[in-house]
Amino acid sequence: MGFWKVNADTLAGSRFAVSPLAETNAALRTLAGINCTQGGIERWVATHRPAFLRRLADDPLTERLLRAATAPRWTADFFGPRPPTTAEPTFAAELAVLRATPPETVWHDLEVTLHGPLPAELRGRTDLADRAADLFAWVWREAVLPTWERRRRILTADIVARTTQLTQGGWAAALSGMKPGIRWLGDGRLQINTYDYPPRDISGAELSFLPVTFHTSHVAWDEPHRYAVIYPCSGLLAETGTVRAAAPLRRLLGPARADVLVLLGTPLSTTHLVELTGQPLGSVGRHLKLLREAGLANRRRAGRSVLYYRTALGDALAQPHTRD
């Protein structure tokens, strides 16, 4: 198995962060067919994949670069997000790092991914980082940015959930269910996949965990100082569509309150609900108060957090719901 060795300082300084480029990378891989198993995003794929394929058809050199940079088990290090230096970097700042990659680094990373020399059409070209950055910029603008605020709320809610688990149960709890192959082994060992790779000692480096709304996972690094694990949101938070109550329930309770009830199929804090719905904290609090008074929701304390969840009556009333 592949695992990283980490010391106490690295763990204490690690953080969860939202990365627009990580989300765009996941979107690009999905549109390119590298991630094909995820359900629930057929409408998104049908909307954006034709234009993405036309973009590649109009630029054969970039299409060849994409194929060279994305092998099934290894993606070229330069081609994607670098571990961020802030909790929520901007897309422009992350893209500038990719665009500034020296040609020699690009060539080396591609040769590692290909397990051999570069194809003739890529050999010696000094514009490959720019071409990769232009492709990421296109995917961001056309396929991610229109829904970025909703995606950002989902990613932030996942981070809230993970940090709550970390507070309550330590790293074993926070990493539980993050993705197949990731788990805390103890004794300073973080398993990152099930491949037979040699251990990597990252003690003293910065470690980040970056959620994405697509079903993809990988690792990234900017050696020797920063490392990152990119992982898919789990459970309810993995939904890329907006979870909405069925129309009769929305008419009965009001749209905003009905949607809150549907979301409570998974225990959530008010912070989760604010991030997932985009509603103000005061409005969410009022909805929760009325749902509790009506016997549709209840609450329990989990460490420093208060989690709200549906009662049996709430479950019966909330089903079925729709995803738009």
C-alpha cells in the first residue's frame, strides 16, 4: 500500500481547504471520460461534454497533451492543483502557478506519466503549461463557474463535517469514508491509496485535504514543502444537484422549510444547512425551531456541535424528494 509518514507537527498544522482548481481538475477529468462511474450528473455531462469535445477537436495539440498528462493511475504532477498556501485560494492565483511551470518540469512530469519519451508533437515545446492553463480556464469558465457558489457551499459543508469528526474522534474518524484506500494507520502513517508504492516521509511539510464534488481522488504535492489529498465529498454532500423537496411538501411547509427537512435525512448542524441551502442563519434557525415543534425534527449534541435530524414522522413526510 502507499502511505505517507507524518509527524505531530504536520498533523497539527494540516487543514481542509476549498480549491477552485481542484474542482475544475475533477470536472475536466469527468468531461474527458477519465471518471465515468459517478451517477447523478448525467445532465451536467450532457450539457458540457459536447462543447468540451469540440474544444479539443479544434486544438489537437492540447488534446494530445491531455492524453499524455492523464494516465489511469498517474497524472503528471504539473497538470492540476498544487497544495494551496491559503484556506481558500482564488482560481486565478492557482492557475497562475500552473501557467508558470517551467518547460523542463512539464517535460519531465510527462515522461514520468508516459514511462518513456514524449510524443514527437510535444517534444521541445515550451508552450505546454500555457496550453494546459488555457484548457483549465475554459473548463472553469464554461462548466464550473456558473454553479461555483453552490459547489463552494457543498465543499465548505463537507469541511465542517470533517472538522467536527476530527474534533470528536481524531484522524481515524475524520478520514473514515473519505475515499477507498485512505485511512489513518496509526504510528504516524497516513495511507493514501492501495497501490504498492514506497512510503513517503512528509514530516515537517504542510498537509491539506481538498474536497471536490466529483467522484475522483488523487494526491498532489509541491515538494518538499506542501502535500495535498483531493477526495470526493461523501454522502449527501456529494450531490452536485440541488436537493429539493417534492412539490406537495413545498406547498405544505413552504419551499425553504421543506428543503431543510429533506436535507435532515443526514444529521446536520446549522452551519451545514446554511452552506447547503444558502439561506441566512436566522432563517435556518427559525425553520429548525418550527420543525422541532411540529415533531418533524429533533436534535442532539455531538461534541461542540448540535446536529439536527428528522424524526420518523419527518422521514415519512419528506419522502420522496427530487434532485434538480
